[in-house]
Amino acid sequence: MVDVIEKKRNGGVLSKEEITFFVNGYTNETIPDYQASAFLMAIYFKGMTAEEQGHLTMAMVESGDQIDLSAIEGIKVDKHSTGGVGDTTTLILVPLVAACGVPVAKMSGRGLGHTGGTLDKLEAIDGFHIELTEGQFVKQVNDLKLAVIGQSGNLTPADKKLYSLRDVTATVDSIPLIASSIMSKKIAAGANAIVLDVKTGEGAFMKTEADAKALAESMVAIGKQVGRQTMAVLSDMSQPLGYAIGNSLEVIEAIETLKGNGPEDLTELCLVLGSKMIVAGGKADSVDEARDMLKAVIADGSALELFGKLIAAQGGDASIIHDTSSLPTAKYQIEVPALESGYVTKVEADDIGIAAMLLGAGRATKEDEIDLAVGIVLRKKIGDAVQKGEPLAIIHANTENVERSASLIQQHMVIGQQVVESPRLIGAMITG
């Protein structure tokens, strides 16, 4: 292991055998943390070639279970978002794309941070269960074209161990390590094609467009090397996506979007990502054709009805697609007034997300319980005019003591006297 560390420290290119030796040794604990830490820091400073990243990805894939989706008919397309505030896209995209005939066998996670992950949002629906056997999962996707379940406990154990170490050695924000971590989970989950939504801006992991583009290019290159059709879209997260932040609130917003009444930015991102998924799934020859298909399944209600079938198949109350009143509801709805008149010039997504987490919408640690009812619904976005005393947002809370969250919203929804344009939602597209 000393030789492998030294080679990477000096800028050398590691072989597949050297990388596999490290991943296997660290997973089975024959390589200690102190050597793994030195190796990760060497990668942080010296980087990795696309080929090295591909080898690292596949070594992590092969460290645990791999899901075999070959029994599912058609090209299986997965989507991954690098996360953000109010990122409700999975709830909308899964039924939207499936309604166009592309099978979506989705494995999702829970969220640490501002709000819950996709699984937490779905569990806001009474009775919805996220555990299916592999046989049930395959059958449901063949029957309905869609299923959303929790990730297997033994997918990519090497990645889980390495991520924990990266977290305490200041090596989290290394593009080769981020790219191989994300792609290992997607590849182990068995999809034929992967569409990546790479966020950029204040509320994203990658704050600058240049860093987001570099991450997207790395992931697309890994996909190409290991034989998975992979494409990436850069999207803005300098302000929250849509208006709702919080689990039950985001389910309501997803349903409204499937009815054609959703926020403009959330709808547009789903149309962009969904059209890429449909082309990757072989159901359309161009993104324009695919976009028309997506609009059609919104207009005729078939995407919404399929969301209801997904909920019913996994034990949930499907009536919510027509009446959301049975979803968890917070005891208090409290307006957060603007302190001055002008125009909204910034909605700093990270801080608005923290305001939601303080209400109980997210987790600071894995052990934290989420309050599925609470959250924030924005009333203003960047570029909107606002009058003093007019609500910037509505806090949904189960306590009247919301001063910290309200203060954060007032502080980080910045009001100026000059009109500013809303940020560009869709950036570069990387197809490899």
C-alpha cells in the first residue's frame, strides 16, 4: 500500500489492479485508516484520469451487491440529482417518464440536511412502504413501468466506508472521488442508462458552474468507460427549486406539477430531464419529440393516474392525487413579512433550507426524526416585486416559536431597489 500511495503522491497513473487492491483491502480492513487517508489526500491533490476513475468506480461496485434488472423489459433509465433545496423532481419524473413507456426502477435514499430525501417525502403518504423484495420490485416495474424503493443495505459498501473517511479527512470535495462515489451507486443499482442533474449555485454542493461542469464531465466519462449510456444537465440551485420546502409540502407541489399547475422552474427542469430519459430509453428520437410526449401525459392526466397506481401498489393512500387533505398538515401557518419594499435580488437556498431544517423538516444527524408536515412555502422568488409587510414565505410549523426560521428567511431573501433577472435554470448539457 505504501507503494500505491507513493505512486499517486508523485502523480503516477494507477493500474486497475492497484486500485482494486486498495478498495478490497480497505473494505476488508487489511488496509488501515491512516494509509487510506494518505491515499485519499494524494488523489485530492494529484487527481485521477478518466480511466482511473472508471476502475475506482467498478471496484466499489464490485465490493457489494449488484442489482440485476435484466428481467425488466426495455431500457432501464435512472436519474440522479446532486441535491438541493426543494428538489422534488424524482416524485414528478418517475410517473412522467413511465407514462411515456420507459421503465423506471428507482432506488432512492433518505436525506441529511435541509429536508428529507425522496423516501421521506413518499412516506408522508399514509401507508406508503419503501421495502419490496427484488422479485416484487421487478414484477411491479414490468406491470406498471415504475417503482421507488430504498437502497439495498449492501450496495457499494466500499463507497460507504470511504465516504465516512473522506468526511473526516477534508477530502469530500475531490471531483474524482465524488464522481466515482455517485456513479458506483447508480451502476450497482442496475440501470442501462443514467441521466444526471448536476446542481450549481449557492444551494448546491458545487458552488461554481466550472466545478459543476467538471463533475458532470467526470461522471459522463465514467459511464462511457463502463458501458452505461450517461448524460448530464447542469441546473441552477442559487435559489430553491419550486416554492415548497418540506416533505408533505413537496408531495403536494409534485401532484400540482403532474396536473400541469406546478411552478415554472420545477416543471421546466422535469421536462428537460424527462426528455433526456425518454430518448435514452429509446422511446423518442429527439428531445423535442420526447418533450411533446411529456406534455401530452400531463395534459391527459395519465402521468398523475400512474402516480396514483404507484402509491397504491406500495400500500399508500392513492386518493391524495385528487385530494391532498389527508397528507400530514402542520398546526400553524405563519406569514413571514418583507421588512421593506423593492425587488427580491437573492434567495439564498442554503440558508432557506436551514430555516426549514430548524422547523424539523430535515435531519442534522442520521438519528434525527423528521416532522413530515412542516416546512416553508415561498411566496416570492428572484426578480419578484414585493411591498413592505407582504409575505415573503409561509412557515408551516407545529410550534408558534419560529423566530429563528423567520429571521433566516428575512435575512436571506434579500430585497434591493433594482430589478434583477431570475437566474438561468438550465446550463450546459454533457452527453459524452
